[in-house]
Amino acid sequence: MKPLKIIFAGTPEFAAVALRALLASKHDVCAVYTQPDRPAGRGRKLTASAVKQEALAHHVAVFQPQSLRDAKVQAQLKALDADVMVVVAYGLILPIEVLQAPGHGCINIHASLLPRWRGAAPIQRAIMAGDRESGVTIIQMDKGLDTGAMLVRRPCAIAEGERAGQLHDRLASLGAEAVLSALEQISDGTAHGTEQDEALACYAHKIDKKEARVDWHRSALEIRRQVNAFNPWPVAYTLLPDGQRLRIWAAESLPGTRDFQPGSVVEANQAGIDIATGDGVLRLLQVQLPGGRQMSSGDFLNASALQRGTQLGE
């Protein structure tokens, strides 16, 4: 296999996992493109992306343009004379001039088994939908949104009760392995793209914080999936009678009773806080008050009494 000269474009930790794999390979990462530094944390201090931090640690040149539509930015990228550009959760649209700049174009690691779950939030949407399987797809990028020909697909099962953060980490590692396989095929001249079946495509809309509020009229199964999909962000929540937000980090669904209104406390003890839903009961296992730490429902009840019949979410 002939080593390839690679431009890497990505921003969050999911992308940094792939970058680490490329830096440890025989390929030459000649430059890294990532989002401009953003304010983060309570102090809102400008913070470099996970990808930038990884690149600087390996003394790789870093570029942080606000846009790739600028002619000067495009000329600078083209002058790098790369064989291929690997794109992972970069966050900027790649115009056709950039897509065509490297000798073998641009390839993308996408965290789903395309054509299912194109778009910004494939991991969360897969969990919310109750999918039994996820995976990663390496595509040859075109001007569409996650519509390119598929070079490599790597499936993985979604475990019962798996949370978005857990699946994210598994798919990040799987994506790093899959992109190395795709690059080997490109280097050897054996890469073959398979067109996506448009009839099977669906879109994973970006997560909105407003979606985190629990609607107790939904089924316990749906709410449990919501809790799992929104862990670690934005975290599902409900309102206590005093108006405080109670964040729900972990929960399980149980067979239910029709004797309580949705959102009512059915039982509250050291085993958990059981809440009636539109279908079944949701047992809260791990919760958090504003400004407090995550705690078991049992620990929460030691300091905050919740009586049977108390209504949440209003």
C-alpha cells in the first residue's frame, strides 16, 4: 500500500479518534482543518476543538477558516496537493471546489448505516427510533448531504439500554478502523463505491434542546429511549412541583397501571421513582437537580420527599 497525503477536516472528539488513527498510520496527514475556537465552560474561555488539540500535539499544521467558500481559502487548500481529504463531523459545508481539490476527492465517516439516518444526529435518532443496529459508513462525498457512494460499511448492534454517549464511543472507534480500510482501497486502486438506495433514506434532524423535556403522555418505552438518546446531551428532564428541573440520566420502562394520570408519582422508594406515562411506568434511576450532582433516585429521596400521586411536568 502506497501511503497517501491526507488533509483531515473535523472538530469534535468523534473526529479526533479518527485523526489519532491516521496519525498512527503510514499515511501523511499534511494539514488539519477544524472549526474556529469557541467559548466553553463556565468561564466561557476560548477553547480549541478536540481535533485541533490532537493536531497541535503532533505538530500538524492547523487551519480554521470561518468558511470554505472563500477563493483564497480554496486556493490554499488546493496548494496542499493532497491525495484525499478525510472529513469527520467538520461542521462546514464543502463547496464543489473543495470536494474536487484532492486527487481522490473527499471521503466522509458517517455514524450510521447509510442511507438510514443522514444528517446531523444519527446516533441519537437511531436510539430514539428503537433501532437494533447502527454502524458507520465511509462515503465518497458529493454535493448532497450524506448522499455519496458508499465505500465501506461497518455495522454494530445497539445494546438494550445503550446510551448515546456509549454508542458514540463505539462508533468513533469503528469509524477510525473503517476509514483506514477505505484509504487502503483508494491507495491500491480497488475502491468501489455503491450508490445509496434513495427509497431507504431518512433524515436525522439536529437535536433541539426543547426536545429534552419529557412528555409523560408518551409511552414509557418512548421516554426511556429519549432518556438514553439525550445522555450525555442535552439530558431529558421534567419539572418538579416547585418548578425546578429534574434531569433524568437513567431510567427503565416497566409494565404500567392505568390508575394514575401521566406524570403522577406511582411509587417512590430506594429502588427508584416510578412515574405513570401514557402507556406503562417509567422508573427514574439516576437524576440531578440544578447545580447539584448526579445521584441515584434513592439518594434524591433522602433529601427530597415525593409523595404518591405528586404530579410532575406541569
